[in-house]
Amino acid sequence: MFDAEVTTLSETVLALCREAGLKVATVESCTGGLVAGALTAIAGSSDVVNGGLVTYSNAAKTALADVATDLLAAHGAVSEPVACAMAEGGRARLSADLAVAITGVAGPGGGTERKPVGLVHFACATATGTVHREMRFGNLSRDEIRRLSVIVALELLRDAAR
């Protein structure tokens, strides 16, 4: 179901987390659960993956990941503060050691001059803090933006598990 790059990264994340005794959660908007899907496509992943939240709407971000409505109003869903809040909220809600969050504009529509198609914000929350990464993939296809977003999210989890 997933390509070799995504599968290999998923296997690496799971192995590193298993070795370190870490539990993982995902909070996904534009990827719609693909990161959780990639991780759980690997047999035996239940000893590492606590769960995943698909928070596509702002209401879901608030209800499921405890993202403050004033944060959404001030910065918009596709922003560093919201990505960080999603990761931190998901980590707390799902009792995970690591949580990765993704929010972006996968297109083909919905982009603006300030937030163009291909802009994706990522965050990875751990016990020691939250790391943010912004990617501007450009005006690629929706599928390619989502695939690249899964890879970046898995890389963040891999790096946090090391």
C-alpha cells in the first residue's frame, strides 16, 4: 500500500521507538491519517503506536487535540503555533512519549499568496519540548504533497526517537 521509502522509514521509527520504550501518536490534518496508516501497516506496531487523531477541521483540532480557538483565530490552521499545539495536545490526549502533527495546504485549491499550495507545518512533541518544521513543497499534486508530508513526519519521529 505504501511505497518502499515510507515503509522503510516506518520500520525504522518503530524499531527505534521499540528499543527506547517509546509510545507514539499522530495528529493529522492534510494527511488524513496517512502517517498513522503507514506506521500501523507494519505488523507488530501496536506495541509502539498508541493512536492517531485526524483533525481535519478546526473544530476537530480543538475538540480532539485541545488546540485553543483563539490560537486558530490568530494564526490560522496552517501555522507553526497550531502545528505545535496539535502535537502537544495529541501527546497528552493519547498518553504518548512522541507525537507528530501535520497541517498544511495539499491543494489543488485552497492556497493563498501567504499560504500557498504545498505549505505544510510539522511539529513533533516530546517530554523535552516541541520541534517545528515548515516545508514549502510547491505546487505539486495533492498526492505528492501528502506523500512527502508523510515522509517528513516520519523523519521527525525517527529523529526524536534517536
